[in-house]
Amino acid sequence: MMGHILNARFRSVNIRECCAHLGLRRFWFSGNIFAAFLLLSQFSAPSAAPLVITAETVTVTRVGASNSFELRQDAISLLGTGDIVRTGSRGRVLVDLAEGSLLLIMPESEIRVTGFERVGRSSRLTIHLDGHIIAQINEDDDAVLVVDTGFLRVSPHGLTALWTDYEGGDVITVHDGSADYVHHLSSESGSVSAGEGFYTDAEIAHHSLLSSAAPYPHAAQLIGIWRGCDGTIVNTGSDALNLRVGPGLASSVIGYSDSGDSVQVLGVNQAGSWYRVQRFSGFGWMRGFYLSFECAGFPVYPNTQVEQNLELRDVQSVEFALIQPFYGTPVTNPWVYRTFRESPYGDG
């Protein structure tokens, strides 16, 4: 109960205001999050975990409440059993499980806390996930995270990313360490190691080694390797070619590729003239005469298909340390990064 009282009390507190009150007016922007965690740790009860809103919009529904409230960027709060956190198209939340163990809730996601307990340095958080998270779980910190999805129960150890309802199934990829899983329907259990990916739905379970074939262990890379066929972009001109969110010149451009670039080809539109390709951490569309491949029998997509690729804005350095292993850098993955955030507290 104490945790929820504190949650209500701190639900709209701003990091700048909190830290100014403590005399911490200037520090490097990756430190503002940890300063907030340090501040909250002085008040938090064993039944609540500190969180920081790193990008808007984010709403929280407290256990037993019928209404939700919005938390602004830089707001700090506490998270307890029964609480629900929802992120909008740009929203992100960082949750502190233990010193060095973090949970990053990505945009367009919802987590429902089904259990949280902290005893001394040890903590255990159990959540139900609908969306996408990245978790850094250091076993030296005595932190435990258990994630239930539509098909899986997952226990990550190290640096792991999870997606639900991604191309019709749940996906695990691991950068460092491993992730244990149990399938809810089949009771199959296993482990995903560093550089590997695992996809499952109600009928299919697919386990792939990603390290030799993908620049970073992202769900889109796994889908491309598994479902796609090797293709090459071919252009006799000197200009880079547009990749679009849908099949047609009216669709927005999401990126560019040069002749000779490799892609995975995954589908064709109804008109048979545009092809769906996997590139970087997402999917796009190109006209067929710019592609060279030796496969057929592609799934057919509607001419109105629109891809929903993730874009990140105002990325903070502490987030980047978690995001980069799965999304690459702005150089290796120009689709996802839109802006990085300057420090609101100066560079002192």
C-alpha cells in the first residue's frame, strides 16, 4: 500500500525539479535518470520499482483504478503490482530493477505488473507484455525478470529484446547472455543464446542463429532470414534508390539503398510490380525491376499495404546503450534514429 501512496505522490514530479531541490542542478544527461532512481530509492517501498519517462507519451493506470493518467517526459514515479503502463507511438519508459539491471519499455507497448518484490538488493518483477521491451538483467544484481506474452513465459539473463505480435508471433533475440522460455500451449522449453533469435506462434517455433547473417539481433532480421530469400538491389544509374512504406510512388520514403546492397525479399503486391524487402530493422517496398533474386511463390500483399517501422526520437545515452545492440547505430541503421536528446541540464 505504501508503494501506491508514493506512486500517487510522485506521479507528476519532474526530474529537473527534484534534482534542483536536492542541489543537483547540473549533471550529464545520462546521469539524470540514475539521479532520479537514486532519489526514488530513498522513498520506495519493497512493493514498488522506480521508473522514469524518457519520451512522451506514457499513461499509467494504478491497481484498482478505472482511469489512467499521463506522465510527461522526465517525470519519475513508482511501479507496483497491478499497475499498467502504456506507451504511445513515441513513448518510452525506463524501469530500475536493481543497480545495473534495467527494463526499457519501447513505443506502442503495454505492460501489466503481475508481481513485484524487493528484498534487500534482490528484486523480482513479473509482467505481462503486449508490445516491445529491452531488458538488461545482471544476475550479479540479484534481479529477476519474468515476462509473459501471448505464447511464452520468458526469463532473460543478460541483454535481451522481446516483441509480441510481431509478424504474427512472439520474438526473442539475445545480444548477451541468454533467455529461457516456456511455450504456454505446447509446454516446450528452451534457451536462446547470444546472437540467436526465436520466433513462435500458436503452431510454429523457429530458432535461428543470427550472428553470422545479421548486423544486429533484431526481430526483423530473424523474419528476413527465416521467411525471405536473398536479393540484391540493381541500379544502372548513379542515384540511390528509394525504399517506401508501401507499394507505390505515393507511399512515403523511409530510406535509401545503393546498387549492390543486399536485402531479404519477403512478398509482392497484388499488382505484381512491387516487392516487400527486409532492410535494417524493418520492412520496405521497392519496384521489382530494381531487384535481383532467384525465388518465387511469395506471399501476396494488398496494394494498400503500409509498413509500421519503429522510429525513435530524443534518444538518451542510457537508452542508447540498451537500444544500440538491437538496432545498430545511426550509421548502420538510418531508419530508426531520428533525433538524439540534448541534456536539459547542460554538459557540466
